[in-house]
Amino acid sequence: MLKLINNFPPLPGVYLMKDADGTVIYVGKAKNLKKRVRSYFATPKDSRPNVRILVQKVRDIEFNVTSTEKEALILENTLIKKHRPRYNIFLKDDKTYASIKITVKQKFPRILLTRYIKKDGSAYFGPYSSSGAVKETIALLRDIFRLRTCTDSYLKNRSRACLNYQIKKCGGPCVKYINAAEYKKSVEGVMMFLNGDVSALIRKLKKEMKETSEALEFEQAARLRDQISAVKLTVEKQRAVMHKKGTDSDIIGLHRDGDNVAVNVINIRGGSITSIKSHVFLSNNLADDEVIASFIKQFYHGDIEIPREILLDRNIDEAHVIAEWLTEKREKKVSVKTPQRGEMLRLVEMSVENAKQTLINRLKLRDDADRKLSIIKEKLHLQNIPRVIECYDISNIMGTLAVGSKVTMTDGALDKDNYRRYKIKTVTGSDDYGMMSEVLKRRFKRLPEGTPRPDLLLIDGGKGHLGIALKVVAELGITGIDIVSLAKEKHKKSGATEERVYLPGRKNPVVISGQSAAMYASATNLLIQLRDEAHRFAITYHKKLRSADAVTSLFDGIKGIGPKKRELILRNIESYDDITEEKLKSIKGLNEADVANILSAIKM
């Protein structure tokens, strides 16, 4: 291996370590490729456990030279996402982040959450790492400033104010209870709040309150007084104990328990704490400073708001290059540092404590889940502890618009990233068995070798459904997966409803409800919860398709809307609520006359 490494250049770049099968198992970056890679194999060898384990697996190393260390950092992140190497870390919630959108081009703008930023003239704030915090902020601002929540078509077609106006959560623009100029002031207030100009916002509201009071508009003055109080209260609730106003920082702290790691991020904007969130994952034996560096590179890789400074609970070797990379992304200077004293050190300590408590609670839940899963394995005579369970359900009405659903539970918790929906394609009529067969074949027919498989298949249904699942798995030559079915059935004599689990090769089902279930009810309730979730997920999709089916007929006979335009509309609209002027205008291929004709036809 050292002979191979001797040919590496002393330049910045990225190296890819491969195992005997040629699979990339680790991706790293280096300021000096030759020096960095040689350090793994030099004598005396690196004493870190992760390095010892890694070098035993390595059979080949490739490298890519870059112009700068910063370019190496960017390429490293791209290759990690591409290859997902075993010995790198991964954030579970690698997703598009939430932003706040205000449709300022409209006469009466809306405020809403979005995950997609478009060049449509709207004002965007974010993206933010916590969608929950975004939703809370939007709800709060709607309450304070009374912005509308309804769609454009709903706004235009109202003849009287809705409930939101009655409970003082909307100004009532739909029925002209508020004019455009007054509504614009509310929108300006929202934007000032989101920009962190709270002091200026309060001064503005106080000035307006004084003016309306002098004009004897006492009701409007009282509303402005209430807005001032609400804004002050909100700021006090959010305010960090900080003397430095206007601070924009992310505070990052880490806590470890064995190979389990929690990294906590505290977002501070305008001197206020806006969100606190922890991320839990496996460290894959990486040292703490490497975990922090990898976390930062993945966390800020997408379209997420980058603050002026990032404060860490420890020094990391890559701080300078990460700061350079983030400065380029933000287009303003970003510093990455480790505070040694003062209130910033206190905040770092608070972040570490948050990470610690999150990890303690997560591991406690995991231990509880392990006990429950072990009980399920024992009681249902399974081959494996069912750490990954997939549950399947079918939904249809008299065989029409039939759909299937797959929901997943991982380590006792619902795993929504692995939910799937299936529109039935090959079966007609009320043939539940045929539909279940189709769904399972589509799930498992082209499963690549080495792809992770579930430990347990849970089929919603009785003995017949279990037989179908067993037949499909046998036909596809799949082994090592447990299969059971769960049915809610009535007892023949007592008439009481029971939850029954049907097992392969066993005539009588296992009853998991009633007195006999007391000692393992909490464990088997996981199966019931998963079955109910699969049913809900299937029903939701079925309703969506029914709604889309109903929408299809709306466009028949509309002037100027032929088969091609009808198909174009249906590709972009899934339900009646989607039929808004804004949505229709965004569809390329529709002109103003088409939009007007559609809206006129719907209004009729």
C-alpha cells in the first residue's frame, strides 16, 4: 500500500478508500494528499480505533487533485453523498429546508411555508433548519398581524367573512373589511420582524398608534397597541441572555456515548434564540473533531441560512477552510471559532448539555424499543429481532382507484422517509389478494444484491393475505425475512373484536388483545400502531386520487381547453384546492384567456 501512496502528489485533493470488492468505504480530503494518506499506514500506526479498523479493510485508494483545499472540501462532500461510504457519517434528515414566503406582488399577500425558492417576485426568509419553528413563527405572525391564510380562489369567491375574521385572526380582505393600504402596513410589519428589525418595528407601530388615536380611530389604535404588546412578549420569550444585540450565530455542541453521537445546534438571529435542534447518529468510530467537521460540511451543504459566526465546543483542524468555504457560500465573511470565556462560552456549554440530554433520552427510548422488539420476536416465533418492519395495506372502493401502501418502522419508531405508495396497475375489480401480490412483487422483484431488507413483513389482513405474501416471496426466491399478517376480527362466540396475528405454518392465530395480552401489550401495540398507520397512509392516497379524478372532469367542455392543455393542467394540479389563479398562471402553455375561462367555469 505504501508503494501505491508514494505515487500520490503532495497537493490538495480528495482520496477514496476501497475494500476488496471495489466499494468506496471512506472519502476524505487533504491539504497534502501524499502526507495525509501516508499517515494511515505509517509506522508507528495511527492509534485511533476508527483508523485501525479502516486500514484493515482498505485494498485500494484513488485520489482526485484539486486547486485548493476549499475545492477539496466541496468535492469531498459531493463524493460522500454519491458513494455513502460506510466509515463516513451521515445526517438522517438530509432534506430541503423550510423557508418563509410572502407573496408581496399580490394585492393582499399571504405568508406561508415553502421548501422551494423561486424567482417569482415573492419575498423569502431563510432557509431554516427547523420546519417546526417556521410553522410556529408563521402562526404567530398571522395572529399578530392578521394576514390571510386562504387561497387566491377562496379569497375572490367569498361573499362573507370566514371564521378567521370572527376570531380576529384575519383582517377580512375578502369582503373589503381592510383596504390594501392598511393590509400593506401589516405585511411591512411582518417583514421587519423577520428581518430582525424589532426595535424599528415597535417604533413604527407606536407612531401609527399615535396617529390613529389623534384621528379618533380608537379601534385601530387599540389593535396597534395589541400588536406592540404581542411583539414585545414574543421577543422576550425568544430573547437569549445576551448583551450583544444583532448577533447572528450558530452554536454547535457534541456529546458522545460509545459510537452514538448527538450534535446540537442553537440558532441565534438578531441576538435571540430562534431554534434549538439536536441530530443523533452513529460516529462510525470517527474522532469527535472529525465528527464535528463532517457534520458542519453536510449541515451547510444545501440551501440553509449561514450565520455570521459558528461557535464550536472544540477546536478542529479544518476550521479555517470551512470558514473560507462558508464565506464564499454566504458572500459575506463567516468565522468559525471556539470561545474560551463569557456568554458565548456559556451558550456553547448549553448546546453540549442539550446534546447530552437528547442522546440520553434517545438511547433510553432505543433500549425500551429493543425490549419490545425482543418480546415480539419471542411471542411470534420470529427468526430475527424485527428492527425494520414493513407493513402493507390495500385501499379501494369496489375495486376502483385501488392503491397500496408501505409504511416502515425502524427500531420501534415510524420511519417516514421509507413510506411508499403504489397505484394498482394490473388488477381490476375487488381482488385484494391480486392487489397485494402486485404491490409485493413491485417492492421486491428488482431488489439489487446487498440492498438492506426488512426483518419482518406485516400484512394487513387474515390468513389468505398471509398466504399471498408467502407465495410472492417464495416465487422471488427471497429468504431470511419473517412474514405475518394482522387482522381485526370478531370472536365467533362472544362477538368481541380481537387483534389476531397469523403465522406461517400455524393453524390458529396469536391473539394480541384481551386479558392474555396484558404482559406484552406495549410491545404488540407497535404492530397495531404500524398497521393503523399503513391503513391511514393508504386511505389518504386513495382520497387524493379520488379528488384528482373529480378534478379531471372539471376541465371538460371549457372554452380553449382541449386534450393537450387538459393533460398539461392535470400534470400540475392534484386537487380542487390547487386550482388557483397563481397556480394556473405558473403553468407554461396556458395563456391569460385560458386562466380566465377556467376560473370562470369553476365559479359557475
